[in-house]
Amino acid sequence: MQIRIKGTAALACAMLLLAACSSISLDTLPFSGTKERDTTRPPEGASVYLCEGGKRLFVRYLDNGAAAWVILPEREFRLDKTTADAGTRYSNGSSTLSVTDGAATLAEGAAATYAGCKAAGG
């Protein structure tokens, strides 16, 4: 009986810890203020790229172009400048942003998730 009570207590404790984790707020993002931002307008200071499939890619270049902050509707992340044969390339090991002559491609792994992106004027 005592083993069953300890097991139940351990399970209850684990459930409380998991519930606490799910209540952690991830709403505050470095550049957007909150997770629920207006995605119809570009974030302040971001370059806008219009991509295939009606997608829009927002990029804020940091440290005089040494890094890029990619802003997608569902998440944001930093990419650091790496060497490239042509144009400019930013990567974090899993995502890569390639920019050449005003055109951009964002690849996550081997798949190009934002392709045929052209810099929007203004």
C-alpha cells in the first residue's frame, strides 16, 4: 500500500511540474513585443521580402550585417553571417538565409521554406 501511495504522489508531483511548464509565458519576443503582433505590417526596422505562395519574410539585419533576425508569423530567430560563394549567407546550423542581389531564400534543413523572395520596395 505504501508503494502505491509513493507512486501516486510522484505521478501527481510530475503532473504539477508539467502543468507549471505549460504556464510559462513565451509571449515576449525580442523585437515584436508580443507573440500576437499584427502580421499585416512589417516590424519596425525590418526588410520585407515577398515570396512564392504569397508568403512574406521579414528580416532585421543586426550589427552592420553581421547577423540577421528572421521574423516569421509563428517564431523569430537569429542567424549569423557565414561565408558564401555568392551573395550573403546567414545560418544557425539548422536554418539558412541566402541573400543575393535583393533576392532571398530561407531554408530549414534541406527544404526551402521561403523561396523566390524579392525585396519589397520602401
